[in-house]
Amino acid sequence: MTDVRTTTPAAAATVTLDQIVLVSSTAQLRISLKANASSFTPPKVNAATWSAADVTWNAASWTAGSGTSGTLTNGSYNVVATCNAGVTACSTNAVVFTLAAKTSVKRSGAHTIVVTWKFESIGS
């Protein structure tokens, strides 16, 4: 991010899942994301930083699946995509994560947050 006064999209991310095996041919694979903290860790203790909810993503186009737009939180997993039933592969190269503008951030350096991806079978 070069200007805290503007919303900043990241370069499109690629997510590829291959050799998917689920319990049945009607089950789907759901891909979700959750922050491991409510806010970023700033480069200096007590410096203003972004909250997890300042990160959003688009409803990207998926091969053999469908994307869902969402907002990062540490309270629950939020769906990024659902792969179609019966597929063995599902992918995208178009998920764009966006960081909101936040003029209260005055400290440059690495503001970091850890996230956990969740891959789960849904349906039967």
C-alpha cells in the first residue's frame, strides 16, 4: 500500500485444488477464510493499524466452482468459493483481496495478519 487514504487491491491470487475426493458424487468442497486475530500486527507496538474487517475479496470466477465475495473476520470463517459436486479439480486465478483506506494509520512498515484457510465437504 502506498497511500493509506485509498483502497488498495492486491494482485489477483491463484488458488488451485487438485485431486479432490469427497464422500459422494453430490458433495461439494467449500473454501473459507478466517483471520487469526481481530486486527493486523503493526510494525511498532500500539501503532494504529487495520482491523481484519478492513480486508475484503471479490466473487471471483472459478473453474468448476463459484466464488463468493466476503469480508475477513476473526469471529467466523467466511466463504471464498464452493466447488461443484463431483469435480476432481477446482481453481481460479482471479481472487482479489482489497485493503480498505485507513487515514489513522501513520506508521510505515509491515502490518501483518495471519489467516487460516478451511476446506470442507458439504452435502452428502
